[in-house]
Amino acid sequence: MKKKLDKFRVIGLKKIKQEKGDIIKIFTKEDLFFDSFGELYISEIKPHKIKAWRYHKNSTQNLFVIKGNCRVVCIVKNKFKKIELSENTPKLLIIPKKHWYGFKNEGSVNVKLLNLSSKKYSEKEILRKKMNEIEYNWKK
């Protein structure tokens, strides 16, 4: 039986080196942290731009950077948790439901962020706050 995900996880991923091009396996449906499939999409973040703040009432976000590098800031037990995601160090970031989070592109190219959400997108399921509604210094 699978355990329900209720905490953030960062999972280091391995590159499988191949002569004609490498492969990075992100996850399979058998992985213990896999909840369910809702939709898969790519979100872009322009250089030095910030997308904040988001909160999903019912869905888990499984994030992987395809291109560029970004900082993800999550609020965990009223504290800010910073996670760096980069195309150079493949990681899967799992953000469970009911947590605020945001992104900042730390580079000079568009970040391409792959998100496998456990539920199909719905405006009723997501909450948003303007960047200044949560006090966090993105310049750090």
C-alpha cells in the first residue's frame, strides 16, 4: 500500500549516460511517492522573474527543471525552505498539497519547469497571493 505524501521531498536523479544522448528517469507509477496523475505541463519563467505565490488545496506538484536554474521557496511549518533546481543537477521536487510556494529564475535563459500534478488544473483548487503579500526577500 502506498503512503500518502504529506511532506516536501527532493529526490536526486541519475543520468544514464549513453553514446547518442543521456536519459534522466524522473519517476514511475510504482515509486512510493507517486500519488496520482492529473496533468503534465511545462511552465516557463523568464530570466530574473518571480512567480509567487501559489497554494494547491488538493493536488501534489512534482517539479523537474528541464532548462535553466531556479530557486523554489516553500513555506513549511511557517518557515521558508529554499530549494535550488537546475538542469545541471537533476532533482525532482515534490510539493504536497496545502503549502505556499513560489519560483525565481536565477539565470539568463528561460527556465522550463516540468510539472506533473496529481490533479487536473482547476481555478477552484488553487489559491494565489501577490508577491508582496508574503514577506520574503527574493534578492538573497
